[in-house]
Amino acid sequence: AEFVRQVAANGTVQDFEAEARRRDGSTIWLSLTARAVRDGAGNLIALQGTAQDITARHAAEEALRQAKK
């Protein structure tokens, strides 16, 4: 919901990180970039963008934080 709100308000969002659940129940992390697609009246009708799996990067960052402790 926060991602859609930001795209609607700003027209674009880059590098938005979100946690997602797969059908098997496992968790992955995504980096999302998108732009708003609007109709002639300016209403938001779709989002167009990309999603990149950053689970490995997220795990490496967490391991680094733990190692620093």
C-alpha cells in the first residue's frame, strides 16, 4: 500500500525495498522501481516498472550488522 501511495503521489518511485512472501511461505526481499500510468483525466490506472530480487544482498547486510555487534 505504501509503494502504491508513493507512486501515485510522486509519479515514480525508485529502489523501494519490500518484503514479500512466496506461495510456499518463504520470504524474499524486492527492490521495486515503477512509474504511474494515468488516463486522460489523470486517474491512476496502472503501475509500470520492475522488481529485482535482493534477498541475497539483504542477507549479506544483516550478516555484516551481526558481525559488527
